[in-house]
Amino acid sequence: MIKHLKPAVILFVLLTLLTGVIYPAVVTGLAHLLFPHQANGSLMTGNGGKPTGSHLIGQSFSSPGHFWGRPSATGPFPYNAGASSGSNLGPTNPALQDAVKARIQALKVADPDNQAPIPIDLITASGSGLDPHISPAAADYQVNRVAKARNIDPGKLRELVETHTEARQWGFLGEPRINVLTLNLALDAMH
């Protein structure tokens, strides 16, 4: 019995060391060497030089003087990276319909003069619930509210939005998008 057990235990220890210690250490070391920004969470810093968030995870903005991101479906608080998932509510689910109606109402209360159609990404959450981007249409929808709250010329604000619009990846994947945290940090730097 011990003759059969000894090789199994040795193999178990060796594989544990190889796959549980050596491999993760090599991959982590290579990631830090080749992609240091991404390996450390793609953190962004604010005006004071301290980290304000990640380029990869949405942030919660509710001030009228900031651009608002896509709603988050995570719990127990918005943009919780530890609970990344969609709401899994279907289009006929009353809870989803109520949430969308509440988001529409909040946007109308924040900017009652805006009669433009509300872009879909301002009222529906992404599949992960963590999306840091909005469409150029969603940013444009918010320009007048932000400009009024900050007493900035809307044309100047549209230029800022345009400079922060990211093109399709490799020219053909996805849609143009704007990272809300990056845009709001640039907006804060203006004042």
C-alpha cells in the first residue's frame, strides 16, 4: 500500500508546487515586466496624484457637474468588482422595466430642458455591470447639464468630449466610446 501511496503523494506535492506556486509566480512576474500598468489594475490618478479608480471599472458619479456612466448591476453597491455580473433580468421583467423608468426619470429631473432621446447606455446596465465607457451619444446628451452646472461653454465641453472619444479597437472592433472616469478627471482639471 505504501509503495503505491508514496509516488502519488510525491506527484501531488510536485504538481502543487508547479501549478500553485511556480506557474503563478512566473506569469505574475512576466505580467509586471511586460505590462506593468495593466498588471497593477490600470489605476488612474487624479489631480493630487493619488489613485482615483481603474481605467477598466466604472465609477459612480451623481453630481450634475460630472458625466454619468452606465448604470451598474452589481450589488451591494454600484461598480463592485467583486460582484461582476449582469442583472439577468429579461426585457419583460417588471423589475427591469421599473429600474429603467426610474433611470429615465432621474435623467429628466437632472436636466428638465433636455428633450433629446435618451441613449440606451444611460438607462441599461452592461453585461458585467462594470462598464467604464459610454457612447459619444450618451456624453453628448449630458453636455448641457454638465456645462450649466459648471458654467462652461457647451461648445468647449463638446471639444473635451471629442478629444476623449476612443476609436474602434484596431479600426473595426466595437464602437467609439468614452471612458467616463478619464473624461471627468479632465473636466476636473479644467477648474
